[in-house]
Amino acid sequence: MFKQTVQKLLTGAVICETAYPEEFEYLKATSNGERVDDFLGNLDRNLTYLESADAYYCTFQQVDESNNGALTLLFSEMRSVFRPLVEFLDLLLTASHADLPLRAKAVVNINTLFDPFEQDQTLRDQLRRLTSIKPFKTNKVETREQLVTVFQKLEDMHYLVRKNSGSSRYYATARFDLIYLLIEFLNDAEKVELPEETPTQQEELLF
């Protein structure tokens, strides 16, 4: 389990109870967490715990010439999906009349969203715009098919998981909480340009 957990962390996985229950339970044991952190230290990385989401992920210890390229690539990838993800979250809040944004362990039943979208032209227009851009781009024209495509893509990207492949119930993972962390970072930082400028709060960077 040690090797399996470290490999997931080094490839950018956010380990929470929803997404990776076995690895999550492994890291919850203090001795295991310390062992993983010690190993990552040899690679100039840390095991970071995100308390608000009860999740673990890997961060760089510092930003320097040795990892500038990796960080630039990381922010380039995040930049490509950041705005579409924020648009999806805003659309979901509107359609579900939820008071709080989607966070780890929250459950979304896609079947409950079909009617609101079919009854509201504004929601359909927003969904159509969302599915015209990556990573949600699709040639589907029916509202239900567009929604299914969006949810399937979020599942592929490990933002949502299903306990059973045919289930309509999706469980949010802690990756959403990192999106909110990034929003806070961008709001607090001055003149942040992604990915051209190196961020100053590297301890919060996912990798």
C-alpha cells in the first residue's frame, strides 16, 4: 500500500475518502503518513493535509529552477480547466438551488437536474456554452446528453466518483476543494498571471 499510495500522490492524485478509500485509510494512520512524508522529503516534496476536505496531496517544498518547468506545466493544465470548472459549479448551484458549493463527500443525483435544465432556457443556454469548450466539449445537442457528458468528464478527471458504474448518484471528491483553494490564492495574490509567473505560496500547490 505504501508504493501504491506514493505513486498516486506523485501523479497528482488528491487522496480523500471518496476517491481513494484504501489509500486514505492508510494515510490516516500516523506512522504511515510519517513514512510517506519522509519518503517524499527525499524528492523535495511534502505530504500535505487539507483539513477542510479531510484529504492528502503532494506539494513541492520550494519553488526553484529544478521544478519551475513542472510547475509551469501544472499551472498550464489547471488554467485550461479552471474557468470551465468554475462555470460548472456556478451552473450547478443555480440549477440545484443549493446554498453551499460542491465539496468533498457531497452527493449529486444527475436525475434531479434534468427537469430544471429542461424547464429553464437560461440554464440550457449556459450548459450549451459550457459544452462548447474543453474539457466538456461535445457534439451532443440534447440537454440530457450534454449533462451526462459533463458528469462523465468530471468522473474521468476524478472530481466525481460513482459507487456503481450505472448509478445516477455522483460523489464529489476533494479535488473541488482544491479549486476553492486556488480561487482564494488568486484572490489574495497580486497580479497573478498563469502560468507565466511563479506563485509565491508553493506550499498550497498541488502536484
